[in-house]
Amino acid sequence: MSGAADREAVFPTRQSLGIMKAKLKGAETGHSLLKRKNVSEVSYCQVADVFTIRTNIALEITRRIDEAKRKMGRVMQIAAFSLAEVSYAVGGDIGYQVQESAKSARFRIRTKQDNVSGVLLPAFESYLTEGNNDFGLTGLGKGGQQVQRCRETYARAVEALVELASLQTAFVILDEVIKVVNRRVNAIEHVIIPRTENTIKYINSELDELDREEFYRLKKVANKKQRDNAAADAEMKARREAMEKNESGASKQDSGPADILAAEDDDDVIF
Amino acid sequence: MEGLLFNVNNGYVEGIVRGYRNSLLTTPAYSNLTQCETIDDLKLQLGPAYGDFLASLPPNPSTSALASKTTDKLISEFRYVRANATGSLAKFMDYVTYGYMIDNVALLITGTLHERDTRELLERCHPLGWFETMPVLCVATNVEELYNSVLIETPLAPYFKGSLSHQDLDELNIEIVRNTLYKNYLEDFHNFVNTHSDMAGTPTAEVMSNILEFEADRRAINITLNSFGTELTKADRNKLYPTFGKLYPEGTLMLSRADDVEGVRLAVDGVHDYKTFFDAVSLGGSSGPGNMGGGSADGKSLEDMFYQKEMEISKDAFTRQFTYAIIYAWVKLREQEIRNITWIAECIAQNQKDRIGNFISVF
């Protein structure tokens, strides 16, 4: 590996090795979880499922968006056609009148949040305000039924639009979340795990180096000690031999203890 | 008797209008129109009848542009006839325009109530209901001023006076105002054709009474049907019914008491035509009368049948000689034609060919 650039700045100690190993393990577990690989830990199962669920939901939503868009096409066509019917029946432009007599919204939407496996998705829910019939009298003389029906048709069209908007918002958010997860998987796979591995390798090599140094030092110390010991042993041995010689000499000269100093002065030791 | 002197003043106009009637689209022409694939084809097919007016349209015009151009033709022809009309015929033609005037004034009232710039609304007004002093109405900034200027400046004053005050304009729904005016207008028109010395006892009075009675009945029935489920009370509803027509007085009384479609059916039982309509509607569409949309492609709505009937009456008007009614009938036929063209154009533009036959062709 390229060395210092691709590892974390830690001191190569046993403690940080332990930390790094724990980190690597965590990263690998997380990675396999996010990648939906075989998961052994029960406690993380939920997390793994979350990802699957999210992806499935995203697929489901794409399908529903597709449906909703097709539906919208149909509904809008019918709605536009019902407007044509109105203009046929009324025989004129009622747009202005309708605009002016509409005072408050009849068709409203409520936003609520759906918690889909930890992602908060906004859901739009449409409802009709009761008793709000601002232009109920439009086309009273003629074409009133067409006007009302046109309004209902358009209400349905708007409903389809709201549904589509809800789905698309959910899709965008889910997409974002899934992208984030993917990014995270990639980050773990390509950055965190190699880096942690590098760090461990580095720490290991440093520790090995230290070990080898230590070993050499110990060996040196042992050598020295051995040499010293050998020298000490030899001296000891010589002394002992000399002593034995003296003792035997003394026992030859006189049995009484002689003056050791004098005797030694007399007899040089010959090796 | 009327034949003796009619042509002295009105012969030319009658001739012209009969000529116009001949230029209306016929069933073969309509079937050609329904074969068109694009609006451009349609425009080409309309060439003989509307050539000059459609020439300025861009390729593939919108249906609304088409409608406004075809209306332009009606307007210019009407103005020509109006310019050549004299005496009681001129007055009669003015009466024809009052209906459109009511719509325009209602539009201006709506604008004033919501404090919009009413000058912009002038463009939206129906050209047939245009009167010279209409821009004056735009000066008014509040409803009271508007009310006063309407009373002074417009021919509609008699319809306002007596039944609507300026507070009413403020408080009542504009639709109720409009329909009150229309009721007064129909009654006045009916009165006019039956009492004016030039018209009383002539075919004009006869034909126009027939047309106006039908119109009055149609409005009464429509108002009743459309008011179900709205805040319009029965008493208020009763005020909107014209006081003549085949249904008046028993039918309208029953209409005013009707609570549902069944009640309306009972009310119109006495008049054969309307009874037939209701029976046909209940047979055709299961979802009640007035059902033009949705599933049934061939099921005709009540509205359609009323239009059909109106067209038949208008067509019959041309069988009479020496009558002003042909002008009214011609305008109505022409309006229907414009609606038909717009409908066909809509169907082509929106690719809904299965409903394209839903127009009314009488010739």
C-alpha cells in the first residue's frame, strides 16, 4: 500500500490497533448490511430490510407514477372535452364569470407525513370542502348541468394531479435517500474499509518492527550477559583453583595457619 | 292583409335574410366537416360559407379563434340587415339584441362588483349586445353608479326598474340578476310582438309568440333543474319564471314547487313536447336528464333536445311569409351553426371522434 497517505493518523499502539480492528469490523458489518448481504446479527436485520423495503417502495412508486401519468392523460382529456361541452351548451364564454364568483377554494389538500421505514414522505390528500358551491348558479338559464359536470370532471382531474404530485414528491425524496445510502455503501467499500485496513497493516508493521527491535535488543542484552557471566565464571574458577592450590601448599608447609599475606607475597601465582 | 304592405318597407330585408338562410350549412356539408382530420381541413371545408372571415386565421387555428371568426360573420351580416331595417322592424331587431345586452351588462356588473377594470371586459362582451353607450358603463366605480348609468344609458332600464334595486345588484347572485332581467326581457318582447300595431295579429306575432313561449318554458325548466342543490329558494325561483308560455300558469306553479327531477317531470306533463323530451331522456340516459357527458355516446341530453326543438321552430319560421320572425330564427340558426362548428372543431382537436355527431343539423 501507498503508505502514510492512505491511512488514519494514529499512533501505532496496541490500543489503536484494537480500535481500528473494531472499526473495520463495524464497517464491514455495515457494508454487508447496506449491500443486503447475508446478515448474521439479528439486531441489524431491520436495517437490512429497510433498504430492501425502500428500494421496493421506490419501484412501486415508479409503477404508480406511470399509472398516474397515464390516468392523468385520460382524465385531462375528458376534462378538456367536458369544457367543450360546456361551451357548446352555454354557447359563450363563462370563464370570467366563474373566475369572479369563485371566492374560496372548494378543492383543498392536506399534507401529512408517512413514515416509510425511517424516511418521512409527504403525502398529499385531497378533499372537498362541504357546502362550498360558489358558482352553483352559473348557467342557471342554460347549461348549468354541463357546468356542474365540468366542474366535477375537473375536480377529478385535479385529484389525479394531486395524486401524481404526491407520488412524485415521495419518489424524489426516496430517490435521494437511496442515493445517500448508495453513496454511503460506496464510501465504506472504497474509502473506509481500505483505509482502516491500511491503518491496521501499518500498525501491525510498526508493532512488528518494534517487536523485532525489542527482540534484537534482548538478544544483545542476553549476549552481553552471557559474556559477562562467562568472564565472571572464569575468574571465579581461577580463584577457586588458586585457593585450592594455596590450601594444598599450606597443608604441605605447615598445618597451622600461616600468614596469608606473607605467603602470598612469596609465592606468585603462575598460570 | 299584412302581405299587402309588408314588402314596401321590409321586402328587401326579408329577401336578404332568406338568402342568408340558404347559405347555412346543410347536412351533407356537416357530414363533410365530420370527415375532416385536422382543423385546417375543417377550415378548407368551411371555405365556401365562411371564406372571407376564415382567411385571416393562422394555420391550425384554435377552436375559440374559429368560433370568434364565424361569429364575426354573423355580426357583420346582422349589422347589415339592421342598417337596412326601418320602423318596427328596426325596433324588433333591437329587441333581438337585448338578450345579448343583458349578458354584457351582467358581465360588467360582475366586473364592477369585484372592482376589476371593466374596460378590459368590453372586449369580452358579445358584439351583438353592443350598444353605443356601453363604454359609459365602465366609468362607474361602484354598483350604485353603475345602476344609475344602466338606468340612464341602456335600453335595459325597464327591466331593471321595478324588479331590481342597486342593493340587489350587490347582494344577489349575479345569475339571479341575469335571469330576472332575462325574464323581464322575454315578457317585454312577448308583449311587444303581440301589441305593436305593426305586428299584432300578423304571422310575426304568431311565430314569435311560439318561439318566445318555448324560450320561456325552456328557461323555466332549466332554472328549476339547475337550482336543485343550490341556495336558490323556491320563492326566489318562482320570481325567475317568465309569466307566459305553454307552462304558465299551472306548469310554472308546479315547477316552483318541484323538489327533484320527478317534480319537474310532473310539472311539464301537460305539454306534449316537453313530456316527450323527459320520457326520451329517462329512456336514453339512466343517470338523469341533462346528462350530456360521460358514458352514453348517442344519448341526447335535455339541453340537446331543447336545442333541437328550438332549431325546428326556427326552421318552421321560414315557412311563413311576411314576418319579422325569420330574422330571429336566422340568428338562432346561425348561432347553432357556430356551436356546431365549434363542437366539430373541438372533437377534431381533441381527437374525440366518437362524439362528433352530437351536433344539431336541421337543413
